[in-house]
Amino acid sequence: AQTVTQSQPEMSVQEAETVTLSCTYDTSENNYYLFWYKQPPSRQMILVIRQEAYKQQNATENRFSVNFQKAAKSFSLKISDSQLGDTAMYFCAFASGGSNYKLTFGKGTLLTVNP
Amino acid sequence: DADVTQTPRNRITKTGKRIMLECSQTKGHDRMYWYRQDPGLGLRLIYYSFDVKDINKGEISDGYSVSRQAQAKFSLSLESAIPNQTALYFCATRGTLDTEAFFGQGTRLTVV
């Protein structure tokens, strides 16, 4: 079974600065997807960024980027120029690439952006 | 209108009562999932369905049952609610060729 570990229950950052959220995972599969979801106080689950395991290039979405280290099974999220609206719970998630697609989530990191 | 709709959004019920949480989607996806979120535990999979005739247990299915009434509808039932089922429940869907899953707005369930 796959596991996803987020070792930072809470983090804080000053507005406009950069912060990195850590995530490691364990799997024996070679074909899979990795995701970062954001959950603001509205409780909606919002996809921030995704990475296909077969792609060597790290995914980037505006101020959000990942550092995907496949051999180390590490998938960290970097948020640049942090904004107050980035305050949220962030979940790292794994999904198998085959027909048996199920999301496995980490326990989350609560990020607070301070003015 | 949301593509994945959960009803109710919030519910308070008493211990021992039967309750059903409903999920409907307009995305035409064949795969549907029910997750439970607890503080400090992330989201955990309760049940999932890959089509109308396919229902599978997730990691925490005890105390829950599901029904896939149609491709667009997937309901979660608590036959006899207990306080430790107090949680935030999410429905999600995914198309066969999609990379990502799409989530409903969540149902906050409180069992007193």
C-alpha cells in the first residue's frame, strides 16, 4: 500500500517570501501521479499542481512549483511571493497511474501567511 | 452550478440514527469516491466505485455503506451513526482518462 508523509503539521511565512512544504511517499509502482491540494477555510479542495512520475521536468503553475525527486520519493511544494490568500491547509496526494486509481493523502500542512 | 454536488452541506444527527449523504455529478465520470477528513489525519478513502456495478471498500469502510444508483449518483450511508463518525465527508469523481479527481464541496456531519 502506498503511504504519503507530510512531516510539517504547521508552517508560517511572511507575505511576499518563499516557503517550501515537504512531502515524501512510498510506493513500488513506476507509473503514478502526485498532487498538491489546497484547502482554504471554505473547505473546498483545490488542485494546486500535479506531476506525472514519468516526467523528469518539475511542474510549475505561476507562483507554485514542485521539486520532484523520484529516486528519493520526495515531492516538495515551493510557494513564491506568498500571499495572504495562500493561507490554507495543503495536502500532498499520490495516485496510481493504472486502472486502480485511488488518491492517498498525507495528513496535511497548515500554512499561515503573515502580513 | 458545481460539477460535483454534495447534499446536505451540513448535518447534525443523533447517535443511532440512519443518515445518507448524497453526491451527484454532471461531469459524466465513471469513477466516484467517498473520503472522510479528520483533523490531523488528512483524507481517508471510505468506498469507491469504478462503474455502476462496481463497488469497492476503501481503508475505513466499517460502519458505512454505499449505493451507486446511476453513473451520476453515489450515496454514502451511516446505518447507525456514532459520535466518532463526526467528520467532514468529501465525494470525488474522475474520468477514465483524467489525471486529476474533482471534489464536491464537502458535507460537515456532526453526530451527537
